[in-house]
Amino acid sequence: MISLTPAEIEALLLSLRISGVAVACALPFAVAVATALALGRFPGRFILDAIVHLPLILPPVVMGYLLLIGFGTRAPLGAWLYETFDLRFVFSWTGAALASAIVSFPFQVRAIRLSLENVDHGLYQAAETLGAGAIDRFFSLTLPLALPGIIAGAITAFAASLGEFGAIITFVSNVPGETRTLPLAIYTAIQTPGGELAAARLAALSIGLAFTGLLLSELALHRIRKRAAS
Amino acid sequence: MSIGVNVEYHLKNFQLSAEFNIPEPGITALFGPSGSGKTTLVNMIAGLVRPDRGHIQINDHVLFEHSRGINLPVRERRVGCVFQDNRLFPHKSVRENLFYGARRNPHKLPQDEQQSILDMLDIADLMDRRPNLLSGGEKQRVALGRALLSNPDVLLLDEPLSALDHARKQEILPYLEWLRDHRKIPILYVTHAIDEVARLTDHMVVIDQGKTLATGSVFDMLGRTDLAPLAGRFDAGTVLPARIVSRDPKAEVSFLECGEQRLVVPYLGRPNTDRVRLHVRARDVMIARTPPRDISANNIIPVTITKITDTPGDTIDVTMCFGQDADATLLAETSGRPKIHARITKWSGSRLKLQPHQKVFAVIKSVTVNGQLRDR
């Protein structure tokens, strides 16, 4: 077992917390957007689709820059959030969580949307003839049937946001104990003379985390399939 | 209890213009070949497809009226649907599926009626299973129960048996017969299988290429040879109501009475009812000028020819009424005396010099007996 320094443990826990909060907060929005994209027929659907997927192709630095413009304490939105809710993003772990949430958002939406589109439309018709309204159908059919996709999406997004680097360092900088997540800690170690060993340890840890995440995601899907079959 | 439908609908290459009225309860067959618009019609009644024009009404309950801008949402129409592909909710148990509609309906069925439906469907052992562990027949039984328990005003069955093999069909049919005989709910039964029509239904709406061709009682409609070429697999024949009068298990026969005529059929077990329904296909009836003797056919009925119709191809359709008394043909028209149809070759017809009012003998080669024949 490799022993980690307190600072490294701090980076690990911070990474987990930031990714966890990012995924949890983004999940309801991801379900809503995926539902709109999968089942909705409205003008501007393609534009919404494009905006959601933008973080996948934009350079993360650009994402961080846009966040800085939008949520900095001097930007109108950022200032308003700060004054009304005492919510400050810049140089704060909440900012890192916001950046992670936005960057990993497409992963969630894609997985959820896919599972929504796989639900047989005839089931909704059957439910309708049995007296279920739209909201009722959403909670009694759509959500439970899309559950595998929701879980898979959440885990993939969690794993993806663990690795986020560019958007975080641009938006909220590299503050130890506040915004220095695992990738930022690795970067810092590489920049520090004699930090090669620390970088290697942290890199190994990252690989382990990513692997565990994938295993968990597979396990969750397997469980759900088995439950559906019993 | 009545259903009134008069709709028009236009979709790319498909034009539907249907009109029919079903004045009585019981099962009405919506019969026609694939692609004739049967499912579209049913979906319109359910509210899943919106007609371009017309109206749809169940009793006094207007579901759709184009001119008044009425189009009730699906869930306010009180229709129960059973689809070809069962459409059970895969993530819910059989019990949850069954009560999905009942839980959402303010006008619930009384507890004892719910129980009698569940008892009838024999699904007590399946309650905690998921649909994917059910057989095809069990799935359709659950789907039927789910629709019934939602206490609908009308039941729409869209080819509920067509995805099942022969054995499974035979398993479901008695449940549908029970439904017909014990629940006062009008049922619209979509099918392209004539044997299901003959066995189950009271009325018949024949539809082809989006048009209603004919509507009437199944006893009248099945004899109409003019519908044969139009409605695809329509196989002309006769449906006759009959009564079981006695049984002889040793000889393995049962004796029936149809009008004043006695008939012998293979032993029927111990039926629940003495009322049965006979289906005789026109091609299973031969005609003899003198009563044949030393013949294997058990049922030879003295009849009088009422009508001879040309059919496409080299056959003719001979309509005959039971009895050989002088006013037999008159009685057939006025008092509903049973009629039977035979399809024979033109050559046979001219060889026997058949003509209306002639007294002949109908030799029945085979007869299908339908009724509640379950041993319970």
C-alpha cells in the first residue's frame, strides 16, 4: 500500500466531494433536459441539443474562461448570486463543482436520453388509456424505466468530472485544500522539483479511481438488469 | 349501450372513411384484412389517433365531435384497451399492472366484482411475478384484467390473440366467452380470423381499404358471399344458435337442437351452458336431391332452396332454409327460421338442376361447436 501525504489525501477527498456534489446537483437538470430532448417536440430542440453537448468539444480552458466571465464576483450573475445567496464561486470548491457539473453534463444527458428513447411508446399509450396523466406517466413509467440510464450516466459523469482539469484551473485556480483536486495536485507535483514520485502515486490513484468507477457502473447495470428479469 | 362512429381520416396514401353503429351490448367484430384500417379506427375511439372529421360517441358520452371542437383526452374516455402486444409495464409486478388503472379511476368497480374478474382470469398465482416471466397467454390474461379492472365503458380488443399460437388461443378464448356472457360491457373486437368472429361475436363490422362495407348481426353477415372477395380471408358460412339436449358419453356424441332440427356432434364434455353456437362453413356443406343413406355424414337436414348466387370463380352459393313445408321460404324471411349456406361448383349446380324453392337435403360434413365448454 502506498502511503499518501496529508495533502494528497486532502486532494483525493476534495476530488470526491466536488465530483459528488457536481453530479448530484446536475442530475435533476440532466433528467429534465434529456426528457425534453427525447420526448419533447418543440422549436429550438436542436439548439438545446447543441448547447448541452458544447462542453464535450469546447477546450476546457474556454469553458473556464466563460464561467469566469459569467460567475466572477464582478460579473452581473456572479455578483447577484453572491449578494443574494452568499454564494461565491471564484477560488472556491463550489466553483470547481460548478465547472465539473457543466463539463460532465453531456455524459449524463446522453445516457439518460438513450434509455428514455428505448422505452416503448406503446406503454405510454396503455397508461393513458388507464387514466394516467402526463406527470403521473413520467413518475410511474418514464423514471423507473430510465433508471439504468440514469445510474450509468451519473457514474460516468462522476468519473469524468474526477478528471476535469482545464475548466477548474482557469475558473477557480489551484488553491490547496479548496480547489486543488487530484489532477491539479498531479500537475502541481510535476511542476515541483523532486515531485516525480508524488506525481506517480497520484496518477496511480487516479487510474484506480477511474477503474473502480467503471466497475461500479457495470455492477449497477448488472444488478438492475437482474432485478428487471426476476 | 351503443357505440356510434362516423369518421374521416387522411394520411399520406391512406384514406379512412368509416361509419357504423352498434346498438346493443355484446361483442362486435371489426373484421377486415391487414392494413384495412381496423387498428386506426380503434385508436380513434381510444383517442390515440385524431380523426380529421366526424364524431365518436359511446351512449350519450361524446368522445369526439369535429364540428363542436370536442376531443376528449384519452384518459377521460373510459375505454379499456387490450393491444396485440400486451403492453404490460415491465418494471411492475402483475398485481401492480392489474391495479394501475383501478388506482387512478375515481369510479372504481365494487370489491366483489374486482374479485370475480380476478377469479375468472385464474391469475392468483402470478400476482407477484414480473411480466417477462409470464407465457404469452398469461400476459394477455393480465392485460385483459388490467383493462377490465379500470372499469371502462367499452372494451377495445385489438387482435388480442394474433400474437399467440393455436394452443394459447384456445386457452384465452373461454375467458373472452365468459366476458361476453357475464359482463355487461360492449366489446369491440378487432380481428382478421373468421373462426374467432364465428365463435365470439354477436355483431360484425366489415372493413376494407378504410371503408366500412357492411354492418350487421354475425348470423346474417357470415352468410354473405358478396363480402368474400372484398374482405380477404372472409370465408362464407353459417353461424347457428343451438341448444344441447342430451349427451351420450358411451357413443361419444352429443345431441343438439337448432330450431326444430336435431343435430349430432362429437361428445362435448360437460359444458357450463346448454347454449352453444355452431359454425358451418359453406364449403363443408353438400347438397343431395334425395336423402342419402349409408353415408358417413351424421347430419342430413331437409331444406328448401331460397336463393342461388354466383360467386367469383367456378362456384355458386346456395342458400337454404330448414324444413320442406310449403311455406318454408316465406317462414325463413319472416320468422327467422335457420338458414344454411353451401358452396358447390357450378357444374354440380347445373347437374342437379338446382333452383329456388326446390326441396333438397343439406349434408353437413363438419361443424364447429363453440360455447363455454370448459370442465370446471
